[in-house]
Amino acid sequence: MVRVLNPATRRVLVLPLRPPHAVMFGSTPFGFQGHQAFGLGHDPRSKAYKVARFFYRSMEGPVDNPNHYTLGMEVLTVGAADQRWRETAAPPPYPVLPGRTATFFKDSLLWTVEELLLREAPGFIRFKLEDESFGVLPGPPCSPSLDYAAASLAELRGELCVCVPRHEADYGDGSHETWICRDLDDAPQWEPRHVIEIHTFPRLRCLRPIAAYTDVLVLHAEPCYLCRETQEPGRSKEEERAPLHMQLQLRYYHPDTGVFVEYPTVTCAFQVISYVPSLVPV
């Protein structure tokens, strides 16, 4: 069962069950991640929200055989009279990392490719909600071999941000960097933004950007840390490479009582969801 949550209105929409043909059979190398990945975004042409579901229709034979799987994509328009999943005219061009929700940016959903099934990853998979067509967004030129499974996409203040671990052979353990892309059309370009060095946990593989302010970048370090990098004005580019500060004490706003509540010290893991406050029901 799949649900869509609107934190602003506190409404939960239960999506209809998948049609019988959208099933996974055969063996899968993905373990608990399953065989599908979802995305939610706003279609600028129809002015409606759409939920897209990538899935592996079948998987047979050895993993190193590039033709041993078939892919599919379904779309459901939220609020339409016919609340049924419909398959896209063309299948996705490349396999997607299962279990990872797509990032919505510039009227498109962006998924991370599954490198296990490709000899060379082409970039991030783009699904345009306006005409439901596929494309590829090349990855940033940050390393000879980008670790897509550890790369985290996020839309921050109107820009697409990706955080990736730096190549260990060149920079050693624990170093990450963020790159920014402002537009997906007309030959999109990536620009370097932050260099992040983590001395506390040198082998931390994945950092997920969740918020950006004037001089602060907040990231989620799985499974139980929030990280913050502060850039002080007037410092040189080399001096901006400051270590992250691990925020071990968390509190949240309780809407029923109107006060902030501290998380108990026994909390060992949490998830962070970024959203834009809105009164539009979903």
C-alpha cells in the first residue's frame, strides 16, 4: 500500500492498488529495497499532481547480463476522476535504484541510476511530467567514477543540489562535496558549491542535503545525525573547508501542544523529510 502525505494539511491519500501486470518475478539482487521507486511532482500543463512509479517488470538470468531485466513506469494523476495507474508510452531508458524516492525539480522527477546493472552509468534519469517523456541528466564532473548509490539529490532554494563523496585516491576518506545545477534544459551545467570534511566519522559514505540558508547547509547523515556546515563571510575558498558540526540533540514542534519537545536520548535513528508548506490539498 502506498500513501501520499501532505504535512501542511495533515491529509493522507491512499493510492489504489497496482494493476495485476505490474509485478516482479524472478530473482532480485536488491534485497530489502524491493523492485520499485516512487516520485511525486506537479504537472505545469494540467496543474495536477502526479505520482510516478518505476518498477522492474521482470529480472531473469545473471546480473552481469545487460539484457536480463525489463523496466516499466506507471503514472497516477491525483484527483482525476479515473484513479487508476496507467503505463507510459515508452519504458524508462535505464534501470533506477529501487527504494529511493525521486527528487522533484523544474517540473521533472529525477531518479538515481542503478549502477549494478550498467557497465557505465550515464547520469540521473529525468522524467518530465508535462509530456511524460524520459531523458538523462549527466552527473557533475567531480570524479572519474561517480558513486551514484552514495550521491544524494535535493531541491534547495530553487537549485538542484547533489552531494557526493570525493574520490578516496585523491582526497582520502570522509570528504564530500556538493554541486549545483540551476536548469535542466539548454545544456545544464554543474557548479561546485561546498567542500565538506568529516573528521568524526571518516568513512561516512552518504550525506543527504535537506535545507539551505544564507550561509548554512544542513545535511542528514544516516541514520541518526544532522550535520551543519557554516560558511563565514570574508573567508577564502580554502578556509571554507570547515568540518561539519554533528547535532546530537534534536527537538521537534508538537502541533497539538504548541511547544517544542526534546527527542529522548534513546532515539537511535530518524528520517528527515523536506517539504514546502502549502494549503493545497493533496
